[in-house]
Amino acid sequence: MVFEEPPIHWNDYEDIALKLYERFGDDFNEGKIYRIRFTELIEWVLEIDGFHGTREECNEGHLEMIQSSWVYEWRDNQS
């Protein structure tokens, strides 16, 4: 049996943050994550495998929550 991940949507902040951390690792620290342009962040989220959202569904609140979740994911992986 093949396990298929459920689709990811704009409000799946932790899933998106994990995918971004998996993609970029420690290339982005806390300061850099908070300085990412929203236009760039939108593109990166839209490129995530299994992401089922549209640019039009995105809003500033989603992007702020994604950034915060990404920072927490980064912090969790620092030892």
C-alpha cells in the first residue's frame, strides 16, 4: 500500500514550514526568514509538492503565519 500525503493548503502553516525547512535547511536563519519578501515566499509555497492552493487564496496573514512557523521549525532543528 502506498501512503499518499494529504494535500497542503494555505492554512497548513506547520506543514508548509516543514517543507520550506526541508528545502532550504539552515540557509535561512531566523533573521533571514523574517526578511523574505512575501512575493518570493508565495512562489516557494506554490512550488511545494502536494500544495493545493492558489495565489489568489493567499493573504498577508497566511504569509506571516508561515514565516513564524518556519522560524519555529528552524529553532527546533538547532542543537
